[in-house]
Amino acid sequence: MANTSMIKNNSVEKFVERFGFEKCVFDLLKFIEKDNEKVKNTLIKKYLGESLSAEAEEEMIEYFVNNSIFSSATIANPATSVVTELLYKRPEVSHPIDKYFLASKSGKAIYSRLNCVEKNLHLLIEEYLKKKSDVLINNFGGGLSRDTIDVFSKYYQDNENIKAISIDRDSSAVKRGKRLAIINGVTDKTEFLEVNIMKYNPEEKFDIVLVVGVLCGMPPETCTMILKNIKGLLGEGGCVVASNASPKMLEEDSFTYFIMENILNWKLIFKDEKLLKDIFQKAGLKWQRSFADEYGFHNMGIGN
């Protein structure tokens, strides 16, 4: 974070006013100030780009780990489904740090992304059903595959010709996904495989491949390579739906991303729609259209 004018006495009020932050930032910092003023001061100094001792930074990180489910899960594994599931399910949480993540624009945008993916997945399935009797979906690095399971349970309980294979290297996510499929009555439509996504070479060819939350931390060149490999999974007329975090997240919710990057070690490489389109094209995919969550924090492209 670039240096800026000093905030007198690390005042929460002046800090929030200076950057025009939302009320949830104010509430979080005021709580931390009351609970551990030193950590609050470290947070503000870190955001302002001031130099800090290793001890102060470690105390700040430990504070978040010890007081937040979201924080401890993210630091342990930024790609864990525990993080997205917390934001998808939006439970009642007790600690102000977790309440902050749920209240932030970035947290709400993750939930909105889920809804948008489900809406567009349903539309795509309906398009394919006009042309063929069966539809096969791959959820590439899909974790619990909540989006696919939700769509199946809402619209296709009685359709035996719509199925999905979800792959993920996280054994815990695979096990939870299987349980979620049982709970929603769609075990006959969903198969879960614990596999390294870069070594996945199935016999099946897919109509739709979902790549949600996989590319966000990767440079464009790596994204191109992954989508080029995924192109080989497509059957005739098949399409890829891939998402990536948008620069708008950093522009409109910089404090949340500051916490994600500097405390939780969750680094993103933001890509606007133009760059995402370029990645699709370099991977040999013809760009069809895009959609976004209601905050515009996630661009999602469709190509074939």
C-alpha cells in the first residue's frame, strides 16, 4: 500500500474518513482497538506503508489466526473450500473479524458469484438440452461443487441424462461434496474424484466445464496453459465457464484485499474482462460472452 499522510495517533475515525472506507471497516478497527490497541495500530501502520518490526507483524497475524475461523482457514490453505463455504453459507458468526468478512463487499461478492454461476449454468444446460438429450458437466477444481449440486437439486432431480464429474485435489472437499450431494438427493448425477487438476486426463468429453475460483491467483500465461488443457476436455460444441477476480475488487474494497494479501497470504492477480478474453483466445477458445457478480468483483467468461 502506497505511503500517504500520517493519520494522527492512528485514529480509526481519521483513517476511515481519509480513505472513504465502509462502516464495516470502522466497526472492525474499533473492536480491535478496544481488544488490542497495539494490533489496531499495526494494522493502520501496515496499510499506510510504514515499516514494522517482525514481532509486530507476527503479533498481528497471530491475532487474526486466534480470533477468526476465516483467517485461520485461509492462512492454512488459501484454496480451501472452508473459506468459500463460509461466504456461501453466510452463517451467524460470533467474532467481529468473521463478521467483517461477511459484511465486506468482497465477501458479499463471493456469494453473488455463486448465484450468478448457478443462474448461467442453468441457462447453458437448457441451451444444450435443445440440441441433445444428455449433458455432461465437469467442475474443474470445484471443491464441494456446490454450484452444480444446487442447480441439479433445483431443476433436474428427475432428469437422468444430466450429470457432472467434480475434480479437486483436496480430499476434505471431495468428501464434503459427496455428503452435500447425498443431502440434496443428487448422488446419481454427481461423481467426485480426488485428483491433481493438472494431471486429469479423462476418457469423457464434456459439454460444460466450470473453472470457478481456480485462475484468480495465477498469471495470465498460466491461465492460458490451463484453459488450453481444458479445451481438450470439451466435446463437440462444448464450452468453458471461467472466472477471475476483477481489478474492481481492489479499487472498491482495498482494505479487505489488504488483509487478504498481507495477513492471510491470499494473493490475487486481477484481470479485467479484456485480459480474460485475451486469455481465452490465446488458449484457442472462441469468446462467447461474459457475466459478473452484482459488485463486478468477478469476471466470468464463456468460450468454446
